[in-house]
Amino acid sequence: MADRYRVIRYKPRRVVGEMEAEDEAGGPWEPSTWAHYPLEMEIADLHAVADAAGVGDFVLAGYSGMAALAGFLAPISDRTQGLVVGGFPLLASCDYWLGFEEGARAALVQAGMQDKAADHHLGRLLFREWGIRDDRAALAAMPGPKVLWYGSRDCEPDCRMYDFVGGAAIARHIRAHADELRAVGFELIEVDDQDHIGALATTDVIAPQLSAALDKVDW
């Protein structure tokens, strides 16, 4: 894709410096101190990366957890013109993911691992706040490409991620919300016989389908 489109990598603050310690993480911060998701800071970081790259408007892309974050930020960022995401059920209920974050945090707190528990604090704030939003109008108004791809076996019993997040039922939830997604302009790409890992790793199968979907949009 990079041979046809300019690709700029954005690493969210909750990843840089928390999950991946780096000197240029922007200084230390404590996620457990937040009472609400730091959406304004996240949007400002995203726009600062675009500014540094000399980019005005852009399309957000991501897979799995980064698809979730892209979907959360895109309706709020006035510079995001589209979404190209995979492996996450946009417009489905956030209840499973909120429970996942709450459960992981509680287990780590009980185990005395406060630093690790703090990583899940932001996750539960994100899904609490996302769960009460209705983003359909904002998504429909985006003039750029809107694509959601997923493996047909994502989170089914034979999925390699099933023991970790099998209850997410990602492929089934995307199919269940297919009409809503298409109504706000998404093209859905189901990658046959691929699970959560395969729908990202088999680039020779996925890339041509994404390129074809992007070619349809005059943006």
C-alpha cells in the first residue's frame, strides 16, 4: 500500500512509554490518575504527528486494538476524513471489551501488580465513554474511504486468538451489524478462511482487496 499512498505511523501515547518504553515518549505520565479518557490529548497528539509530516486531512487506519482506537478517535477529529480498519467490530456493543478491561484490571490489582493494572484503566475509560456515544452521523459524514475488513473465522473456536478473546466473536458481530455499517458508508471485506491473525498476516490476499476498495473512492 505504501507504494501508492503516503503512510505515516502514529503510535498512541498509551502504547509509547507504557507498553513500549522509549526516550521520545513525551515524558512520564500516570494513566491511573485520569477520571475520563484523555481524548483531547490523544487528538492533539494525532494532529501534531500530522502537522510534523506536513499533512492536513488524513485517513486513519489500524488493525485490532489500533482499529478500535482509530474508530474511537475518528468521529472526534475534524481532520480525519475516513477509516480503513480491520479486525474490530465497529458499531457493535462495547460491553464485551469493557468487561475485558475491567476484569483484567481487577485481576492485576488483586495480584498486587498496580503498574500493569494501570494500563487497563485507560482501556476501561475508553470503552465506558465509547459505549454511550452514537457515532453513526459523524461516520456517515466522512467523505473519504471507509473500509472494514475481517477474517471469516475471527474469534471462532478454530481461531488462534480464541483462548484469549474468543468471546469477542468479531466476525459474527461484524456480520450482525453489516447493514448499519453499510448505511454509514463502509465497504465490508470478509477474508475467507482467515482468523484474527491471518486476516492481517496474509497481505498477498488482503492488500489487493484493500487497494480495489480504495480505488472506488474519489478522495
